[in-house]
Amino acid sequence: MAVLNEEIDMKTQVDTVLTEIAQKYLYIDTLETRFSDRLDFHEVGVQMLKSALKSAYYAGARSEKEKSV
């Protein structure tokens, strides 16, 4: 049961970080599906996308580093 709770906590943390990145770099309010093309599809610039991907990469690297300490 403890492993399942850890997986749920990790998923929640990942979702939170990804949402924060989407809001900061892509100006997307939520990553939840809203079943509307107007709300679920976004046009973003390449530089914005690159910044968001780099941020996600670094967040993952930090997370791995923290786990190894």
C-alpha cells in the first residue's frame, strides 16, 4: 500500500510541476482535458516550447539528484 501511495504522490507532484511550467512558459491555464478544441489546443512559439521543455528537463534532473542524496 505504501508503494501505491508513493506513486500517487509522485504523479501529483509531476502534474503540479508540469502545470506550473505550462502556465509560466506557454500561458496555458490548465493541462486538464476540457473537451473543446478551443480550450485543448494551443498555438505556441518554438522558443516558448523550447523553454518549457528545458524547464521540465531540469525539474526532472533536480528530482533525481534529490532522490540520490
